[in-house]
Amino acid sequence: MNRSNAEETKGALAAQDTITVTIGRDAANQAGVVAVASPETLESLQRKHGTPRGVFVALVFQSYEPGEGIARGREVATTRILQAVPGFAQQAAACWEALPAARQAAVVGYHPGMLAVLLDETAKLRDVNLRYDARAIAEGTQRGTSDAAAREAIRGGRALGEQTLRVAQRWAPVAHLRLHPLPAQLEGGASDPDVLANNLDAVASWLTAWRGTWSEEERAGYEDLNFTPGLSEALHGAAARVRETQAVVAAFSDTSPITQRELDAQDGRVLHVVDLIQSAFRQAARSDARVLTPDLGELTSAFERSAKRAPEAKAEPKGEPKADEKTDPAPR
């Protein structure tokens, strides 16, 4: 979907990294599990779920129709998709793990391996979105200015990350560090900014998870020492700046810039996988109320619109979506 302002998108991307997902207490207790609340980023979820298996990629997209995917992608802001997927993936995993094996068999059309497919497609969407926005930014800046901004983002990110690592290593309990070790160092940098950005996100997620183990008394003490939520946010922000500035530098030599159609197509691919996962749980829940359905979050209204139009869509011939058919008011 079209964006009216690339800077708005950059801000939204910086804010979307950390998602807290919670399964409501009543629903969770009904399924025999406790409420789930865990900070995860797209990168940390990819590390957890691994590389998608080829068989699931093939099966998932056998039912994907590119024209419909582009039309669907045009209706939903990319930033909303990027914000929603990490939380949705965590919810889907939690809903599945809450079910005993016999009840899992009733969720036809879902396998945990589909989450790796979803996360991989979402990572591709993030990268496509960065390239799309970077082109617009590059057209309005000098190459030297962009290079300087990229170098400063790397320098600032490494400085903040290394400071945080050194201080956290001194203050975190030894027992916690044994179970949840910090990255040994911020690898990469000028030679591999992507690695630096991923490690900054990893340190930020580690801090957020550590905060979750604190008692109220410990929280007050640590926050007096400036171990605040703002530190994790600053690390995520530094990672986002590294990626964004690198994308702008790359845009100067990009001989095949991303088109609006390509962006909408990748939006549609992610939404297709979300739909398959959510519908598998929804159909099972119709027969068994003990099956929980993962929350669509920011995508709820978009899927509700699609459901209302489904009967009409079947009666209309397939065709290329019109450029002015934009139903999502949120900018990319």
C-alpha cells in the first residue's frame, strides 16, 4: 500500500521491534496454562523457529493467488503488518503448546513449522519495505550525507551496545547469566552492519527479558541505576537506524528499485500465511471451545473487511487491483 511519508514509516519501524503478547487470564486458565507475556522481536523469533522447511513453503503457497495477494496487500499498511506479526506468531505458538496432543490433532491445516515460513516472509517484507522507503529518501539527499549518516549510526550503535554489555555483565546475577548469557561482543560493524543491528536487537531483548524476572523491590533499585525500559528502546532504535541508513546508502546503487506492486505482493504473501494459521485455529475452535485462537492484533479490522467482502469477491472476475482502491487509512 502507498505511503504518504517515508519518515512516518521509519518511526513506526523503530517502534515496532518489541512486542509483548499476553493470553488473557480466563482464556489461558480454561486451556490449563498460565498467562503468557514475553518480549520477542522478529529476529529473536527467527532464531527460535529456524529456517523454514521447503515442504511447508511449497504447501503454504500452493493456494496463493498472486493477483488476489496484491489486491489484499494494497489494502493493508505495511507498518501494521510488521507490527502485528511478531505478537501473532507468539500467540499462535502459545495456543498450540497449550493443547494436549489429542486436541492438537483437531487443528487441521496447521503445523508449528508454518511459523518459520511466516517469519521468513515477514523478514523479506521488512527488507523490501526498507528498500522502497530508502529510494525516496535517497532521491532527496546527497550521497556524502547518506554515507556520513550510516557511519554515525554504526558508531553510535556500537558505542551504546558495548556500554550496555559491559554494565549488564557487571550487574546481572551470575545464575541468570549462566542460563541466559549475553552476546560476547557486538560483532560486525563497518564490515557487517546487519550483524551489528541484529546483535543490538538481541541485547535489547535480553534486557527486556531480564527485567521480567525482577521483583518490585529489584525493579525500583535497578531503575534507580538507569536500567529502564528506555534503554531497551534505545538499543532497538539504534538497530533500526543502522538498517535504515544502510538501506539509503544501498539505494544509490540499486539498479532494480522496489516497485509499489512488489511491495504490495510481499504484503499479500505475509497476510496469506497469517490467514492460513489463524483460520486453522478458528475452524478447530468452532468444534471445540477449548482451542484458543491467536489474536490478529493490528490486522483484525483488515481481516474483518475481507470476510465481509468474501461472497462479493467470488462473484466478480479476477483482475488487477486498481491504483485508487485503498481502504486502509494508516500510512505505510
